[in-house]
Amino acid sequence: RFFYDAVVRPNMTLLATIVQRGVDRGEFRDVDVAAAVHVWMAPLVMKAIWAHSMQPCCPPEDVVEPDRYLRTHVDFVLRALAKRPPR
């Protein structure tokens, strides 16, 4: 509970603020902000779990370094939030 209150909740609140501000400014498309935050966080949590469970058993060529993973994840999130041009 301490970790949730001290780390998880503040980060979720920050991400929700970022997404909502982007939507309000027209920089991001309209999304379910609470769900978007969970979608944003879930791969990061999975990477942490993976690093301490499966990764020690993986051959080195199957390990994606955290910085590379994070850059790719942020790229995916920003592309998912991007406004789509009208058809």
C-alpha cells in the first residue's frame, strides 16, 4: 500500500494530467484518460516484472535494454495519442 500511495498513484496522476492537458489543448485525440494511463503504465510494469523473473533465463540477444524499451514505448504512446487528420 505504501508503494502504491508513494509511487504508483502520484505517477498515474501525473500521466493523467499530461494526457488530459494534451486532449484539452487539441494536441492529443480524445481518449478515456483513466484507461489510457493504465495502458501507458502496464508495459512498464511488465518490463520490471520481466527483468526480475524471465530475463535472467534469457539469452543476451533476447534482452531489450531499458532505455531502448522506454524510447520505443514512449514512441508508441505518443503515436497512439496523436490526433488523426480528418478523412
